[in-house]
Amino acid sequence: MRTFVSILTLLLVMNVSSCASRIVTRPASVTVIKTPPRQYKIVTVKGHRYYLWNGKHYKKTRRGYVFVRV
């Protein structure tokens, strides 16, 4: 009986503890632009490709282009 209680306690402790190492929060609203304008330029910043127009950087996603801060 004592062994059963100790195993049960051990399982509960392992289940309750959190292993989360990173929490990601996303902005409330994201504007997705389906097609870029003709005058866009492709720029590379620290090895990542961004699309630049109107002085703002955009990242290409599956749904379209999303504004990012570089």
C-alpha cells in the first residue's frame, strides 16, 4: 500500500509541473495583404527575405504578406 501511494504521488507531481519553456503571444489583429504592389523590392536582413514597399517591411506567408518590424 505504501508503494502504491508513493507511486501515485510521484505521478501527480510529474503531471502538475509545467514544462513550458516558451510562451508566444500574438497581436490581436493582423492585416494580411494578398498581393504586393508592383513597386515592391526584395531586401535581405540578417539572412531573412523581406518585401519592402511604402517604407515598411513585409514577410511572405501562406496566406499573403504580413507587416513585420525589422
